[in-house]
Amino acid sequence: MLENDAIVVSNLTKKYGKTVALNNVSFSVKAGSVVGLIGPNGAGKSSVLKILTGLIRGTSGDVSIRGISVADDAICAKKYISFMPENNPLPDHMRVGEYLRFRAELKGISGKKIRASTEKVMRQCDLYYEARYCMIKNLSKGFRQRVGLADAMLGNSEIVILDEPTIGLDPLQIMGVRKIITANRGTRTILISSHILSELEPICDKFIIINRGNIVASGTLDDLANDLQGKRLFSARIRGDGAKIRRVFEANGAQIAGFEHLSSVDMRVNFCMPDEKYRILVAEISREEDLFLEKIGRMEFSLEEIFLHYTRRCRDQDEVWNGDL
Amino acid sequence: MKNFWTLFKYEIHKLIVSPSTYGVALIFSLSIGAFFMLILGSYTIEEASIPFAQMFFRCFFLPTIVMVPLISMGSFSEEYKSEIFQSMFSVAVSHAEVVLAKFLSSYLMFIILWLSSLILFLAVGLESKAILREAAFATRFNIAGGILFICLIGTFFVSIGIFFSSLTENQIISCLVTFFTLVAFFIVGQMLADNSKISNLSLFCSCSEPLKIFSQMDNFCSGIVDSRTVVFFLSSSVLALCASIIAVQRKIK
């Protein structure tokens, strides 16, 4: 274990009856980094986060927060953590300011600092002027999310865990969340789970892709892109029959990531293939009389494409195995 | 236990702003007022063998078996359902702190409601001081003994309510199970008191004594405090609270 690892998950398995939610998952998060935990629905993201915060127990394996095992001493480990759960449950009978004061007391913020701390997070999350005295039960979904986020950011917890923090927020508020996370980069370790990959891409230093209870990839965006078995992403604009274009691409080993009809005869194809086969494909298209290659070029992989690649690969493997059986 | 006070304040706040608290208080006040008036109406100094206060407190079980399930049913069930439990335990609080805060807030409400019944004695006392004094209508000692017994048995009943609330996400189930458990407790106590053959068996005798609720109430009202009863109810309350802590821990699967 590295000295500056804030979170270390080793061989974590979680079973709900016979269902395996997490299968021997291991990863670590460096102190001060912003890490995105991504995966499709039911992949096991929330299970990981709940085990990290001591809300549920793993079946086997170990989770440690700043070197403290959550299974052995959950209360001590929780002192380092702020958590915003996925559906952000809040007590309806309290006002926003009251709730944050209550949470500040539970987090051990001293009496003199409570007012300053709660006001600071309320200002950061745009709650101070609009919702400070509002009853939580009267708040919209977006405001409730902001209250949850303010709670997570309250105090000096070294590790902030956010489960789908931007659900229900408008674009302006999402930018605000990004700003808050960016402001805490380096001083706090932030682990975010989200479905909205475009939000994570600009703010995370590292990504962990989880699918069906397994970590299928992890690393920086560049690491993940380079890890796609030497494949590159290309985009081509071709004039011709759609079915034929598909046939030619697939015959040359291209993995089609997107196929868009720009007009009845104009197609845009995003595809993935190794560098060495790319030239052969271009030559092949040029040889076809009824296909006219207007434009072709290399693209950078977006997080979404990487995510789709890894999660689709798992699905394809499953299909192959099922087919074999 | 450093978070206990914060959690206790939170629970009290929850009770204060909850409309159901006022509903329970209203039901309790109406029923206790009705009992008071009925007993007072039929009470005649000449024929009475026991003081009025003792007779009044004997009826304590009826409001209690309705009030306790209503007070305690939401303690955990509501928070399991709304998942507030998740955010509660995402910070460094212990299960014992949460259980104790919920128990004491419910118990405080139980005590406040019963203490409010003293207003009835006060009102009648102010109206007819002379008669009261003359007929030992309700001496301060009778009233204090009755309230003391209710406080004692209240610890056990409220802890039973908290325990059943910690087991289920459904408030109605929690309320009904607590209600029927308390009813069963009174029936068993009454059966033991009525059936001298069983209760006089030497080994069983001292164990069953605290369960004879009505004779214990009479003893307390007369100024006789049986230490076995005190130990029984306090230790049973601790046991029920420990069971609640385990039930809450078991929710972390």
C-alpha cells in the first residue's frame, strides 16, 4: 500500500443471497485526487460506495480508509469521510440551515465554527440566499441535491464520496458542482459515481470502470485510451449505399462505434480499428466504384466511447460464453 | 457518546414538529380526562375502600397501550423507509447513541403526557380543597407513587416499542406488534394475579411478582416500593434496548 493512498479496496466481494454484486474488486485512490467510478446500472457502484462508508458490509475482502479497516473500526474510518448517497435522503421536518447545523455537530465541528462552516457551504452551493430558511420538504429536486452536496462538503473530511451528485441539477448548477470539486482538488480526495460521463471527463484525474461487479478498466483517460488493444478511433464521411458501407467496414475488421445518415447518400461512420489495418481499409474503399470517401481522420477517444468499449466488450464476452454453452 | 446530545435534540425536534405527536397528545388527554371524570363521578367517599388516586391510576394501562405504540412506531421504521438511516450512519455515530436518543425522546414524551394528567388533580383540588383533605381523596403520596410506577413501567414499554420499530420498515406493523405485546403483557400479569395456584409455586412466586401489574401499582400508590419490580423493569428495558441495538446493526447487511 502506498503511503498516500486514501482509499484501498482489496479483493472485495459482496453477495446478496446468490447474486454476486461485487466480484473480487481491488483498487486504490490516491490522496488529493478526483476519481470517477463509472459503470452501467446494476454494475455495483453503489455497493462499493456503501461498503466504503460502512453502511453495508462486504462478504469478503477488505476496505481501508487512511489505513483504517472499515470492517474493524467503522466509526473511526467514518471520521475521514463525507458521503452523499444516491437518492439523497433528507429529513423533511427541518429547515436547510437547521439540517446543516445538525450535520455539522455530528461531524464534530466545534460550536464556534459551525455557523461559519454552514454559511460557507450554503454559499458554495447557492443555498444561502434562496433556501437557507426553507423547509426541506418544500424544496425541488435540484435544491435537495444541493443540500446533499453542501452536507458532503461540510467540515474538513479528507475523503468526499458522492453518489450521482448531479442528478436533477440544471447546467448552471452542474457547472457550480464542477467548480466546487475543482476547488477541492489536491486538498480532499473525491470519489464520484455518475452515469453522466461528460460531467466526469473534465474533472476527474482517474476513472474506474466497473461492470457486473468487476473492475474492467482503471486509469487516466489517456491510459484507458491507450489500453484499447492498440486500436484507434476514426471518423469517415462517405457517399454511397449504407448497407454496403457497413459491409466493407466490417469485412476489414472495423468496429463501428457510430453510424449516422447525414443525407440519403451521405454517411458518417465512427469506427475503431488497429492503426495497421486502417490503410488497408482506405485502399479498399477507394477500390469500390460506388463508394466515394469524402473525408477520413483520427479522433480522440471520449470517456463515453471508452466506457462503451469496455462495457460492450464484457457483454460480447458473455454472449460468446453463452453461445459456447 | 459525544453525539448523543445532538441526536437527542434532533429526535425532540422531530417530535415537536410532527403532527402525529399532537394527535397522540390529544387522544391521550381526552381518554385520561374521560377516565378521570368517570371515576370521579362514581366515587363516593363513604363507600370507597381505596383512595381516589389509586383507583384512577389503576386505569393507566388503557391509555398506555394505545399511546406507547403510537409514540415509538416511527422511531426507526420511518427512517428505514425514507433511507435517512443511510445519511445518519454515514457519519461517526454509534448504533447505541442512536437507539438511546430515540428511546429517551419517546420516553420523555411519555413522561410529559403522564405528568400533564396532574393538572386534573390540581384542578379538582383547587375546587374542593376541604373535601379532599377530609376524605384523603388523593394525597400527594398516592399520586407520587402512581406516577413513579408509571415512569418505571414506561421505561419497559417504550423500550419494547423502540425494539419493534427497529425490526421493521413498516410503521403500522411496528405499532400493531407493540400494541398486542403490551396487551399480552397485561393479560399474563392479570392471569398470574388471578391464578394463585400458579403464582404461589415457591420458585415462580418471586419471579412472577413484578408481572402482577395492578397489585404492584397498588403497592406503589400505598408507598411500598418493591425492589424486585424496579430491578425487573429496568433490566428488561436495558435488555430490550440492547436487542434494538443488535437489530439496527443487523440492518447493515
